[in-house]
Amino acid sequence: MRHQVLNWERSGLPIHSFFETIFLKLDYVSFYMPVAKRCIFCSSQDNFESVEHIVPRSLGNLHYVLAKGTVCANCNNRFAHFENRVLSSHLFLQERKKHHLLRARNQVQSGELKAIDMQKFLLKMAYESFYKSKRKVWNHMEFTEILEFLLEGKNNPRFAVQPDSRNLTFKAIPGWVDRFRLSRNHLKLEYANVDERWYFRFQFGTLRSCIRIQ
Ligand SMILES: [Zn+2]
């Protein structure tokens, strides 16, 4: 055993590729375990096309996903509209360029970051990440207003992005495997719970945004 470890160390494999092998096996279990097909947003029981990326794929997230059968294609398409607008805003484009997540040949029309798009972007990630990684909390949370906001699209001032979250103490939402992988892409998903109020904070590189969810 000791010999094997030495051999492995000598092979010059970066330590993360060793972890990746184990993680991929865990992924296999979580991706292909049969799930009861029911959309966690609209309760639809059909039209499931793919896994759902909790953090958009174009921010480098390949593994923090919900299994096929969790979010229906209709909801997925609906969310793509505001996600694309957020990801092609000046702020996100700059940060994506910085982390080489934007290819020169991809001509993206940049735009302003709209408050309502950012609110939805954050709430969708909050809802999905709690479902994935903090299921017990998720089961006890009241999401009716968030779902109405995401599905019906009416502007809801209650979900305004918090201008400053520095005085709150945050904890990570994803488990350590997901946290490790997300951190390699400069991504962080956190929550704070103060006086029965719940906050969700998202970080991508130097961009950081917080929203009150309950
Ligand atoms: Zn749905």
C-alpha cells in the first residue's frame, strides 16, 4: 500500500486528478440514480431533456447539477432568457474574459445588468442549491413567492438585491466535493441565517451579490 502511494506520488499526477476520479464515480451514482420525475418549479411530470446546471455552464460549472427529471425543459428554457442576459452583461463579460471563459470567436452582444434579471438569476440558484445540498432546510422553507416570481415574472420588490452583506456571517451551501470544484472556477454559493431571515450570496471572481430569500 505504502509502495503504491509512493508510485502514485512519483507519477507526477496533480492531486486534483486523483480526487476527480473519485468524484466522477460519485457523479455517476448521483446522475443515474432514478429520480421521481417532477419539476421542482412547476410540478410538471414530463418533458425532461437534460441535467440542470445550478450555476450556468458558461461560468465553468460542469458538475454542480440537478439530475435529469428534476427541472423540466419549459422551466429550463424560461430561465435561459434571464441567465443569458445576466451572463452577457458588461460586468459578467469582463469577469468571464478574465477567467478565460469567453472565446474570442464568440461574439456576444453586451448589455446592461438589469435588477430584475439579477434577482431571478440569484433566486433560481438559491432555490436549486438548497434543494441539492441543504435538502432538510429546503423542505422547511416557504418558496411560494420565489416560485411565483420566477414563473410569472412579475416584479417583486421584496427580493431586491442587498447592497451590502459584509456584516453577515455566511456558510457554504454545497458539500465539500462541489465546493472544491466550484472554487476552482472562482465560484461560491453561501447562505446566512440571521433573526429568522435567510440570505443567499453568490460570488464569481470579484463579482459578489446577495439577496434575501426568506
Ligand atoms: Zn417546470
